Amino acid sequence: MNVTTNEDLRRKLEEAEDLIHAIRHDRVDGFVVDHPNRQRVLMLQAPDRPYRILIEKMQQGAVATSADGTVLYCNRRFAEMLRRPVEEIAGKSVYGFLAVPSQTAYAEVADSGGGQGEFGLVQADGHVIPIHVAVNAVEDSDGVSYLIVTDLTDQLARRRAEELAEILSRELEGRKAAEEALRASEARFADQSRRKDQFLAVLSHEIRGPLAPIQNALHVLQRAPEGPLAADARNILERQVTQMARITDDLFDLSRISGRTILLRKDRLDLTELVRRCVEDYGPTLESAGLRVETQIPDRSFWMNGDSTRLSQVFMNILQNAVKFTEGGGTVVVSLSVCADGKTAIVDIRDTGVGMNEEKLERIFEAFRPGAPSYDQGGGGLGIGMALAKGLTELHGGHIFAASAGAGRGSEFTIELPLQREAPPREVPPREQPARSAPAPAKPYRVLVIEDNIDAAESLEMLLDLMGHQVEKAYDGPVGIEIAKRYRPEVVICDIGLPGPMDGHAVAQILRREYPRGSAFLIALTGYGQHEDQRRSYEAGFDFHMTKPADPKELEKLLASLTSQI
């Protein structure tokens, strides 16, 4: 045996002694044994057996890797995560157990010397589970790292379940809110439907009311065209037609207020005088209802900028309400005062009538809510008077309030209106009494009436004939145009809603090309009276716009005013 061989044996013996010494002192966890086909890792039982038991029993995976990622050790839990035996894991690269998208991210964490992240772990069957890995590099260990691996499957499942529960909760809340909104909408629609039905019933009642005396008065005139009975019948007709006109005017006014198209003709006015005049004008009605009227109106004037006609409408509607809902023998008190700062006037109207409960108080100013319990109990009306009063008051920059101590204890309406500074004293001419004689007759005109309603056309022809005018009539637009060519009218009164291909606007446009302004006057007579309707009439070529039913006196006055213009 040569010297070299002896030295090799001595060196191997020393290595074996060092290895045995290391094993005895717990410096070796295992062996990597080379085989022809693969490496085999042999694990040793360490003296720190309790710690190894703890690691083996823990619910997280525990892995030790070399610098290149080779698995030096793994516990039972990590093997369960991979669904592989421990022997198949040790000695393999940890990267082989990571999903491809996770490998680069894990390498960055491992190369940084420690950190944590979430990755995908590939099980034996190819299924990928989510894991959380905390990497800790061991100092002075040639790149050995310890990994604590947590299976996130249950956590993610809980998280997804919680997210799903939250989504479902939001959906349920949204569905509940939608159902509540739907129920509220259905309730509103049902309420609106009831109000519509009630309104139509009341409207029918209100219209039939005037129709009955009109029909009776017409029969009286047929049987007794002259004498006291005829005069009374004519008075009845005038009053009832005025009543029907008031109903339609109120409806149009409410529509214009809702659409903000109503026009106020504001001027400087004495509110004291206006309130006093309203009480005087409505006094006979209050007295005929058996009501006592008390006023508390100061002698001094309070000035404001407003539309006297519309403000009178506000006060009259409230007084009319008092008449409807106060029995004979009751009292109505009208007072006017001013706030301490002198900037706001307060008109207060109180009655001793049926009063209102809390529900009616809350809705008293809503449209189409008649105040009476039911329309057939008398005096309920269309339920638009208070809505009109509120709208007109607010258009003047004011406010209106309602109060009642309860059913049977009367009602109180308070109107607040902004005042202006005191006006300088001036002479106020006495009010002229309306002339009782007929207006001065207008110059006789050739008048063409174009109206598809035969009764309306013939009755208007009668009126114009009584006024002394020559009249031709047509029942549609094309015939009216043909008559105009030969008749050469000086005044054309035309309905807007004509049947067929040519409405009143088209008729006016054609006639205006033939008759320039000043050579003939075109008067629109229609049931449409809003501001937009008037604008369209003027743009089509009409000179005047009158709303049906036109007051014969106003028509006669208009024709008389044309004398100096033709």
C-alpha cells in the first residue's frame, strides 16, 4: 500500500469522526445520499424532539430550503397541502411546487432575504391552492431559509362568503328599498287615482250644477220670451255662465301656476284698500249665507307691488271657503296688520266653521283635494281654491298658512305679503260706478265667423247681428278661405281647433298674406288660453286672442275699439 492510499484513508476516517461528532452534537438534520438515478435525503432524529413534534403538529406548513431553493425539510402539514408524501418533496426544488405565475414573485421574496406574499401551490393532481408564505433567511447558514406556509383556501372561502353575503345583503337592501319605493309609488298612484276619480266626480257635480238652472231658464225663455220671468231667466243664465267660466278659469290658472306661465300685472297698490274692497264686494254673499262679518282693518294705507286682480282672487277664495264650511249664524273675521319691522303685511281670515283635523291641515293647499268630506255633502268644490291661493301668494313673494284647533272649531288662514316703503300722499279719484247703459255701438263691419261648432257659430252670428254687423260664417278652414275671397271681411273671428287639414293658425297665415295688418283684423277665439297659446296666435297673424267662452260685452268693446283703426 503506498503513502497516498494511506493518507486518503486517514482523511476519510477524520471526516467520519467529524461527522459522528456533528451528529452527536445535533449539528446535522439529515443526509443527502447519492444514488445512480437520484439523490436521497435521510432525516436524523434530533435531541430537540419536542420542537420537532411541535413543528410536525402545527397547522401551518414548515419548510427549510437551501440557497438554490432545494427543500431540505418539510413538515407533515406542508406535505398534506401538496398531497404528496414527505419523501417526494425533500430534495426537490420548491419552485417545482409553485404555480408558474407565482415563481418569479417568490424568487423576489427569497432573494431579498425575507418577506412574505401570497402564491399558488400546485398539488399532486394539478389543482392550485392559494397560500401565504413567510420567508426568513437564517444568518450564517449559506443561504438556508425557513418558510412558514399557510393554506388560504378556507380564508379565501370565508372572504368570498363574506363578500357574497355582503353583496347579497346589499342586493336585499336594494330590493327592499326598491320594494318600499314601489309600494310608495303604488300608494301615490292609488292616491292620485282616487283624487282623479274624486276630482272628475266633483267636476261633473260642479258643471251639472250650473247646467240645471241654465236648462230651466232656457225653457222659461221659450215659453215666456218677454216680461219679468224672461228677465229673471236671463239673469239666471248670466250668473250660471259666469259660474262655469269661473270653474274653467280656475283650472287654467292652476295649470299656468304649475307651469310658471301665469303673468302678473303688478302695480303699486294700497293693500288696505284692496282688502277692504274685497270684504265689501263679498259682503252680500256672506250675509246671504247668514254669516256675521267683522273687520279689523286700520285706516292707514299699506303699499305693495302686486297684481290687484290676483290678490283679490286669493282673498275671495278664502272668503268663499268660509262660506262653504261655516253654518249660518257663524262669524268671519278679516284683519290686516303689519309686522314690527314694517316690511310684511299680515292678512288674517278666521271663521267659526267646521274646522280641520291634522290630516286635512297638512294637505289643505294640495290641488284637487276638496275640503268637504265628500262632494255630495255640499260646498266641497273642485279642491283647487286653496292651491290657487297658495300659488298666487307665493308669486307675490309671500306665504300662506292654515291653522285649526280641530274639527268643529273653525279655521284660520294667514297671508304674509311683502310691503314697500310708504307712497307719497296723492289724490285718489272716487271709483266710477259701471255704466248700466249699453256701450256705444261699434261701426258696422263685415265679419266672417269660422267655427266648427254649429251652435257656437250660429249663436255668435246672432250676437254680432244684434250689434249691427254683417256676418258670414263657415264651419271649416278651406270654406272660410273661399268665403273671404268674395266677401272681403273687415274682421275675421276664427276658432283655432278647426277640423280637417287646416287649423285656425293655418287660416290666419293664409288670410294674413291676403290682408296685411291694418287692412283686416283677425281675432282668435279658442278654449286654449295659456301664454304659449297666445304667443302662437300672434305669430300666426292674429291681432287678438280671446278665450272661450268670450264675454259678449268684451267682444262688443273690442269691436268698438277697432273703429279708429280700420
